[in-house]
Amino acid sequence: MALGTDYELQDCALARALEVVGERWSLLIVRDAFYGVQRFNDFLTHLGIPRAVLTARLNALVAAGVLRREPYQQAPLRHGYLLTETGLELWGPLYQLSRWGGRHATEGGPHHLFAHARCGTDLDLVGACPKCGGGPVPPAEVVMRPNPAHTGGHRDDPVSRALVRSHLLLEPIASAAA
Amino acid sequence: MALGTDYELQDCALARALEVVGERWSLLIVRDAFYGVQRFNDFLTHLGIPRAVLTARLNALVAAGVLRREPYQQAPLRHGYLLTETGLELWGPLYQLSRWGGRHATEGGPHHLFAHARCGTDLDLVGACPKCGGGPVPPAEVVMRPNPAHTGGHRDDPVSRALVRSHLLLEPIASAAA
DNA sequence: CCAATAGGTCTGGTGAATGAACCTTCGTCT
DNA sequence: AGACGAAGGTTCATTCACCAGACCTATTGG
């Protein structure tokens, strides 16, 4: 969790969840993973997080079964961090929390919009497609694109620049594919 | 947020949300508020949180517009902490995160189950009523009850004991109504 | 040989969380 | 009156996590 690292006395599913993703940075790392960030250095530059903290968080998320390490080259062995099935199921809470933040705590509107890849319709509040019906759209079928109406500054790291182009969630960003 | 207290460099709605409810204890306080906890001492004993931290978090949540202070007696002036409209909209993210925690990080199953008050049907993954259809059920129409299948220890403070009885969300718990 | 890339670890300083003690106001009991 | 207790804080010393930056290792390109 955020700081004490756990809430052992809380016999509640929410407390358990927060022990896994409640620490500072953890949820932002997971969000970046949905955005297609996979490499240590990409997380580092995009989040502006201290290296030691990133190492600790990635290891914790792997240990918790939210992320898994996957080699992407052998020469000097290098790993990327990918979402597991368990991690993918965080899309719902993450999307809703993000929407809440967009409604109540953001000036200039949200930076990104999310739509159903199949039909192009913007997702509703719970992450479902109003046109296609059915339950929430799985992240692999979601396209993110920058919000044209957004006003305000932008970051200028390679990852932020890659995220300016609309792309499917979970698809590795250009920086990682280079 | 959890610790640095903000993510100013993150131009993202999620980061904004986390600045408000991402700090350790904040989301648990909000959860308790949904459960009907309103008084300082009830939060204190139910969460096992240091007093100074509780004071800081409650003030921060009030400042952020998630909670509001409402006097419940004059003699010595005493306030309760209630969810605002903005705070009520956190039900969706909170419920989903709790469900995720119940699926992936809890042993012995969840402690509480949530159902639609009107028809008694258990809520689905996004907090909607599978029987009545429509969108997510607003918290005021949700009944929580202990999970009979849950195995494991229980806390034994007055608030935990009050939460053993099934009741509507947002309804003040017995301890506060005494 | 030198520099750069990728992914870390190590270190010292700062700030926040923790638990315990203390304070204040009022109401009640004797 | 005086003692006691509840409710809601504040203050304090200690611990612990975060932070920024320097350093380390392996490999490839020039």
C-alpha cells in the first residue's frame, strides 16, 4: 500500500486490493502498462519516478501477479513488463477512477478519450460500448486517442509523444518497438 | 496521494483522482463513509488509523469536496463526515476495485456482499443489477450484508459489530445513531 | 578504446506515517 | 462541588518510505 505497506487488520477486499495497487505510483504504472508501456526506461521517463522506487514497484506488482516479466531480447538479456490476466482485470476500476478524476479533479478536460475499436463509439461511464451493448469492453478492444478539446501543457518525453497517436490499448508503444 | 502528496507532472485524469483519494487510508475512509460511518471516533476504531492521520485525511477529503462536515449535535459541537455528490460518484470505482480485490487478493472470500435493495439480486461486476437492468445501481439502493461463506477472523470494534447486520449503504450505523 | 543504451543498486537527506500522551469542552454521577 | 468519561483533536519523538543523484554491469556501435 501507499506507505505502511499493508492493512493487515482490515478484513476487507478493498484493503487487500489496496495492498497490491494502493501504493504511490502503482496504479500509474498499471495504467501505463495498459497504454502499451513495457520497458523499464519508458516507465521511468514517462512517470518521472525515482529508479529505486520503480524497481520496487515493478517487483511488487510481479510478485502480486499483476505484471509478468517477458524477455524481449537475449543479447544483453532484457525484460519487458506485461499485464497478466489478473492485471487486465484492473481495467474496469482504473477506467472508472480515471473518469471520476476527469469529472471532478481535472482542469482543461481529460487528455485521452477511449472508444470501442470495433465501432468507434466512445465508452460510457462503466467502460461499456453504448452502441454495441453488452458488458464492459475488454481493454484489447479499446482505442485511446488524445482529447482534441484538452487545453493545457503536455509532457515531452518519447513515451508521451508516442501516446499522441491514437492506438489500441496494450499495443506496445513505438518507443518500445523501435 | 500516497506520499509525495501529488503528481503534478502527470497530465492525466487518473493522477488527479489519485491526488484526492490515492493516499494511504483515504479510500478506506471513503468506503467506511459508504458503509454509514460518520463520526471521527467510529472511523478511528474501525480503521485502526492514527488520530493525526485521520484528522489530516478527513480535512483533505473535505477540502477536495469528497466529504462534508455536518453538525449532529450542538451541546459540545460535534460534526459527522458525510459524502458529497462528488464523493457518492466514487461508488463505482470503489465497488469495482473491491470486487477485484475479492477475486484476486482475498482468502476466505469477501466479507460483504452487495445486492439491489429493490429486488434483492446481487450486483454484477460493474455494480449493476442483472435483474432490473439499466446502469449501475446508485449506492443508496444497495444493501450490504455479511458473506455467510466467509471464513477467517473478524474485527471486534463497535463499528464492525454494527456492520454484521445487513443494511443500506449510506445509512448511519447503529453506533452513530445511539 | 570510448561512448551510449538498458536496467539496475546504493546512499544520504527529507518528509510523512506511527503510536502514545496530552488538551479541551461539555454532560453526568455522587 | 469534584470526579469521571466521551468526543474530537493537537503535539511529540521515532520510524520508515520516498526522493534525487551517483554509481555499477553487460553489451553493442563507432
